[in-house]
Amino acid sequence: MRFYFAPMEGITTYIYRNAHHKHYGGIEKYYAPFVSPGPDQGISMKEAKDVLPEKNQGIPMIPQIMTNRSVDFIKACQVMQNLGYKELNFNLGCPSGTVVSKKKGSGFLAYPDELNHFLEDVFNDPMIVNKEVEISIKTRAGKASQEEWPRLMEIYNQYPMKELIIHPRVREDFYKNTPSWESFAHAVEISKVPLVFNGDIFRGPEYLAFVERFSQIDAIMLGRGIIRNPELAERIQNGDTAADAFDKKRFRAFHDELIEEYTEYMYGEKPVLYKMKELWFYMMSMFPEKEKLYKKIMKTNRLDEYRGYMDELFS
């Protein structure tokens, strides 16, 4: 099985990607959080910084683009190609309210005819036709209902994309409810392009249940499952599918590198602590016996106090 690391806005930035790639294996591709080009602002300096090759040396990284204008998408592809990228991903999955209200991300799925015209423009561009860059798509199964999915699959099947990464929830689910394996099965049955599954593979047993049903699928995208346990993909590839296995010493080394890098590149203690608390929202599930300590971690506003809590946690 091939594993991809999903983009998570504000979390899987180049600092996190570099630290994970250094300390853990098992990931074939890292997907960067989306850049959102526009006719006026183009790609912002902040967005460009995260995908600069010098910030991602040695990492198999795929930039992700989010827009609803084909001309902006193609311009962004040209920028990324000039940076040396040969594969790009189109975001049709983000459920954020501010994104959806602009008819972007999963909000674009509610307009299938416009989406079809968008993809027609993109896949007829000479740069794409000549495979100077290849395009994959990350999508949800619809905006409001799984009933939208067959029409979306009809559209996707028209275009020679590299891969279709499917998170079989609809936008209204956000990350609640259960991903629809039925919708994914429909895609498996009719798809003309390679498929990748994304959705709620957090532990070894969930992975085993998936491969038992979809043995023909050879790629899975992991997001929250990897943040929760950075060792997940590597352990599965090594045949260790225990529920929550991880090496605490290795985890500490990874954690300490993260906080060292955040401290160097962020101004002040509060942004560093905010970033670490974002991660602990997921990671603390690996320490179920430390609930009281987790509450202390989430309340602290001092970095020295936080480091003391880490010594206690990892002791």
C-alpha cells in the first residue's frame, strides 16, 4: 500500500513536513496546504514560501491549488512548474465556510456544469495536454448530499487526471458522520482513473477493514491519523497493525524538533504554543491516561511551563 500525507491548513506546513520526513518513513507523497490564486493578488508571498523548493528539499511534495477560475488555476500551474513541480493537486474538498461561500473547495461541487467547464479548460491547456505538469484532484462526494456523487463521477471520468483522491463525505458533514464506503465503491466500479481513498483511517484495524473490502485500491491518503500518530503509515507498511502502537522516545525527538523549529521561525511564545496545542488536539489521544495533563497543556501560556509538562508526559 502507498500512503500519502493529506494537506491540513495551518498544520502540515513545511516545518511539520520536514520534521516528519526526517523522523518517520512510510509516506510516498506529502501534499502541501492549498494556495488560492486570484486575478488580483496572484499567489501570496506567505503561500509561496511554504512550497518553495528550498523549504522542501528531499521531500516528495505536491502543491495544492484551490480556485474556481480555470485561468487562475492555469497561471498557478505555470508558477509551480517554474518552481520545478511536475504534479499538482486541485482542491475540491475543503469544507470551510469562508471557502465554500466563495464557491471554492467543496463549495464548487454544488455547480457541476461550471465545474465541468473548468476542468475542460484546464485539461485542454497545452501545458496539461503535453503533461508538462500532471493534475490530480482531491474531492468530496458532494456538497449537500451523496446523491450528487454519480453526476460528479460522470464529470471526473471525462478527464485524464493522474489520480482522483476521494474523501467520501459531503461538505455538510465536515468531519462528522462516517465516510460513505458505498459512494467510494461506486467510484471503484466505474472510475477510468486511478483512485485514492481518504477518510477516517486512524489506526491499524481501520486500515485492515478497508483493505478487506477494497483490495484493488493501492493508495490511501492519511491526514488526522498521521497527526495523531506520526508512525502510523510506517508501522502499517512494516506489518504492525496494532491499535495504537508507537515509539515514545522517537515521538519525543520528533516533538522536540517541531517546537525548536517553531520557536525559531515564529515571533513570541504564544504563536508557538498555539501551534503545539493544535497538534495536541490530535496527538493526545495516544496518551488516554493523561487527560488531566492534557488540560494543563491546553491552558498554559508559558513555554517553560509547557516544556515541564512535556517532561512529565514523556517520563
